[in-house]
Amino acid sequence: MIEERLFKKGYRTIVGVDEAGRGALFGPVVASAVVMPFAGMCKVLSGSIGEIDDSKVLSPKKRKRLAGIILKEARFVGVGLATNFEIDQENIYWASLRAMKRAVQNLSVNPDILLIDGFHLKDVNCLQVRIPGGDSKSISIAAASIVAKVVRDKMMVLLDQVYEGYALGKNKGYGTKEHYRALRERGPTPLHRFSFNLEH
């Protein structure tokens, strides 16, 4: 386990960082930074913590359940986002970095090291390790991916009640056939990403 090796080297506040919503047509990109307890990571094969995995391979029901466990068991959790306006202004890559940086800044602790799924954050004063595909290799990154996804999905369900007809509660703002049909019939909302291709 990556975290166990780092712990043996003296790192204590090991932060996993990941985001959700990069490919959506609607709403913000949401990031999370999570510090898992080392005791929990050592017991990774026993109990629910051992089920933590890349959020994309988990069912919505399991993601939600695991998010509750992570929020209860994690030492620290930070969440940050970048709005659709920032995405349109900066592009999704830089907006994703901004969301992740905000998530780290919203931790109530200074990290010893950041584990990030393939990104490097500018102007963050601690060691960073980029781990491509890290949400399937690091329990900390996987935990962050679950929290970010569950938080963003909850936002989409709430916004579905504000912007009716786009099925945001079902498609979570991604480019499904139903979503594109609603865009053709209703046009975009103020929370759509106008720098993305909204025609299909």
C-alpha cells in the first residue's frame, strides 16, 4: 500500500486528492482532499474501509454508503469546487486544479504530502506525488474520489429541482441523449458550461 510505505518513511498527514465532474456539461467541478486514519488503512482488508475503491467502479448506493463511512472515519476532509463560470473562463483543466487546491486549503491541517491522480497543484507548499490512475492504487485518493462524486451528485439532485426538465438528478449533468434533447428544446441554463459543446 502506498500510504503504508509513506508512513514508514515518517509521513503522517497523507492527503489523497481527486475530483468529479470534469466531463459534465453542467455545474461545477468538485474536488475532495481526504486524510484517512493509518489504523484504518492497516485494517484495509477487514471491514467497510476495505471496500473503498475508485468511485467510477462503485454503484451509486455503495458510493453513498462508503462516503458516510469515510466522513465518519477520516481524520480530515476538505471539499472545494470551481464553478461553471470559472471552467468557461479558464478551461476545465485549470478549473479542476483550482477546485483541488481549494479542497486542500479547506483541510483543517497542514499536509505532509499530497497524493494526486495525475495532477500537480501550483502554489501548494508541500510535497506532491502524481499517481496516474491513483484512484485505483491509493486508498486516500479513492476515498477522495468517492467524497467528491457523492457531494457533486447531491448538488445535481438539488439543482434538478431548480432547473427542471434536464434530468440532472439522473444524468448528473453529463451528456446523455436526454440531456442533449433538453438542451435543444429548452436551451442552456446559466449553470451550463458554454465552453463545452452543448449541441449533439
